[in-house]
Amino acid sequence: MELKKKEFTYKGKTVEELKVLDVREFAKYLKSRNRRSVLRRFQEIEKFVSNAKEKLSKNKKIRTHKRDLVIVPEMIGMKIQIYNGKSFTNIEVIGEMLGHKLGEFAPTRGRVKHGSAGVGATKGTRAKAKK
């Protein structure tokens, strides 16, 4: 028995159908906050996508500080480096990221790693530190 991998769809549309759509037409499928963002800044998104395609054709890295750009279907498959305030985080855009913002995939705060307490940090080790 063969298992078929389920094809990704976004609001009932395949990726190929979505890539044909204009950025403003794609905005109709987004939730309200991101729809407003796309409709207000569609020129900036289109400019980013065209610059990114140009850089990909020259085999250059796509680096950006624009964490607030909404991911649109034309970005699927691109490898983008997003600035997190300290360094650039490598991201490959996949279908599940549609409608989210770039900054959601490049966290600005690292995970806290709690190790063991140092000498003098607890009451039991404070006496040892005074000696």
C-alpha cells in the first residue's frame, strides 16, 4: 500500500495557484492584521521579492533587516538571512510560513540555559565561600 504525501494547500489553494496571484490578490486570503499590512505596503513587498530574485540569479545571499515583511507565495523556496539584532539567521521559506512575518522565524532573544548554581549562590555554599 503506497502512502501519498499530502500536498500543501493554503486556504484551499495550491502553491502553484497562489504564485500566479498578485500580492494584493493574495492579501484577500490573509487574516486581518497581516492583510492590512500587505495592502498598505504591497509596493515594498514586491520590491523585496524582485530584488531577491535578482540576487538569486547572481548566486548572492539575500540578507535583510526587514523583519516586518509578510511572507507571500513568491518567496517560497528562497533562502533568506534575517537580522535578529546581533547576527543573521538563515531561513528557508516553506509553504507553512505564508502569511507570517519574517521576524517570527529569527528570534531576538536566545534560550536561557540554567546550569548549576555557583559557589556562594545558595545558603549551603555560602559558608564554603567565606573560608
